[in-house]
Amino acid sequence: MDTEEFFLPRSRAANERLHALVPGGAHTYAKGDDQYPENLAPVISHGRGAHVWDVDGNRYIEYGSGLRSVSLGHAHPRVNEAVRRELDRGTNFVRPSMMELEAAERFLATVPTAEMVKFTKNGSDATTAAVRLARAVTGRPRVAICGDHPFFSVDDWFIGTTPMSAGIPTATTELTVAFPYGDLAATEELLTRYQDEIACLILEPAGHTEPPPGYLTGLRELADRHGCVLIFDEMITGFRWSEAGAQGLYGVVPDLSTFGKALGNGFAVSALAGRRELMERGGLRHSGDRVFLLSTTHGAETHSLAAAMAVQATYAEEGITARLHALGERLAAGVREAAAGMGVADHVLVRGRASNLVFATLDENGRPSQQYRTLFLRRLLAGGVLAPSFVVSSALDDADIDQTVDVVAQACAVYRKALDAADPTPWLGGRPVKPVFRRLA
């Protein structure tokens, strides 16, 4: 057993205070201390670039920054300067500001497949607005979600389908059905079974695997043939696949799409975008029943919209998407080489597009294991790498990647010991990490 210990006493105390005041101890379940080894969940003091410091004074190379939102790195100078300029001019008004117009123009120039856009503060509001709009324009009650996508919204139509369904009426959940990613025949069978009942197909257009050839085009044709709305959730694929998202990369135009995450580099801004014919149903220039689309006090905050404009300019002018892919490819190659060198290449796996890498931890029988994930995370943290995923930011440099690979190699050496013992327990330091979606705490 490796006896080296790693303690975070101030973070542990802060976590206890958080749990006493904030349900779950965090404002996003994915940030909960249950996602980290016992007593090794750092509470962050500050961040700069690709690094963060915890309240115990430790510095980490950080991956998956802000749940994939801080793709340019923390405290990015260009974004911060754009925000500062607006703060002195007022942040919210009783009427639209010019910033709302300019931000819309900039977004629609970046995502030319959309004709109108409306901003809000979080992704759930945007995806729920898209679903409501689809139901209104089709007059149909059911929503078809891609069952391979882990998260769409905190709202009832989706959360009721997860193990955390407490408080959601069964009647609501029954209106949501699922289709498998990449399987057009199964999707057509679903649309036929619920003929004229399904308002929309909503999916992440790409995830940990590339779309099968012709899949997105086929889905577009299915939606047209069955009269339902095609919605792309581009919260993650937006900017990381291309500035215009997966729809810009693959050339398939949805009726509606939602963007967030990277759009504000950590500032709170998301967007619903799409065809004018649909989007205008949430406006004033149509003759049908009005749709309460998005109406948020803070969707118009000038500093967040300024941040979004700065992010889009930085991506376009500095080739950020290409940089994210290059960094991710270097990291993936290094991790795979380190895992192979330690004899765990079949157990520590790197998956996904280079700009959006995740890792899998498999046990001695090749099954996903929360215990082995705990062991792996523990060794990464002790080596100064905070990595619930391997999702890169453009602030990383080659030295950061090389250091990460060295730490991964050390973690894989311990992983090998645990596999040889057929029992990772001595290396866990406490209870294993837990999945986000589970019925009981």
C-alpha cells in the first residue's frame, strides 16, 4: 500500500460549513464533495489561466474548468476588460440596451445557421424554452430526448426521467420518451409509435463519439417527415466543436439550438437560437397564440453579454477551437502512453473529441468502477492535478500537459498495484466517489 498522505484541512472545514448552509454543499451537483475522494475535495480560493489555488494553499492544473465553461482560462484579460468597460456604464435597465442588440448581431454572425437569438442565464432555461416552443408550434405534448445524453435541464420534463425524480409528477415524466443515439431505425419506430404526438427530437449532436456517417442528416429528414422540431443542445459542442457548434462543423441545420458553457467564459450567459418562423412565436410579430418563451431580468445584464462578445472575438481571431483540439490530442496521447507504460491501458481509457476529453476507470474485469476512479482521482490530486475530466482550456501550455502526464503515470503505477491485488480498497482513503444521478444520498 502507498502510504503517502495528502490532507486538505481548511477545505474540509469549508466543506462542512458549506453543507450546513447550502443543500449538497455546492450550487451544482457535479461540483459536490461526493464526486471526490473522502476529505479530498478542494475548496477554491482563486484561479488564473489554467491553474487554481485551494484554501489550503495548494496549486493545481485544472481540467473541466467551471464544468467546461471557462474554456479560455480563468480571469482572461480580454474578457475581463470587456466586462470592466460595461460595469461603469450600468448593468441592467428598464429597456433594452444597445449591448443586447450588438450581442445578438455578434452571435448570429458567429452562428449563421440561426436567424434569431434570445439570451438567458443558464442552459436549463434555454432548453426548456426550446421544448415549450416546439410544443406550441406543433400542438403536440410529447418530448423525445436522446437517451445517451446525460443531462438536458433541471426542469420536470427531463429530471423526471433520471433517478433524482423526487417531486416530479408521473404524468409529466410519461410525456418524455427516449431514442438511442446513432440509430435512425429505432428513432423512426418511436416516431411512428407516437404518430403526431412528438413535438421535438432533442439531442446533443455529438458527444464522446462522432456522429455515424449520415446520421444527423437522416435525423433532420426524419424530423421533417414526421412534422416535429429538431433541437440541438450545443451547450458543450458550441465553440468546442467549432465557433458555430456541431451544426457549423457537420453542416446540418436544426430548427432550434441552445448554447452556453463556453459562451461566457464563466460569466452567466446562455442562448436559444433558431429559425425565425419558430422563434418569432415568442415575440410580438405573429398572429398565433403567444408563447412565454424567455423573460428573465438578468438575461440582459450588460457585463455577461460583453463577456460573450469578447469570447466570440477571441475564438475567431486566435483560433481557439484549433488550439483546444491540439492540446487535447497532446494530452490524450500522453495519457494513453503513460497508461500503457504502467500496464493499465485496458483500464484507464481516454475518450471523446480532443477538445472534450473524459476518462474511464475500469476494474480488473473491465467494468466501470467508482472505486478505481476514486484511487485515480486521489493520486491526481496529490500530484497537483484537479481533473474530474480531461477537458482542456486554451490557457494550458505544453509544460502543463507534460506535468499532467507525469502525474497520470504515477497514478497508473498505483492503479497497477490495485489491479494486481484485485482490490483497490487500501488505496481509497475512505468511501468511493459517487455518481451524480442516484436516488438516495
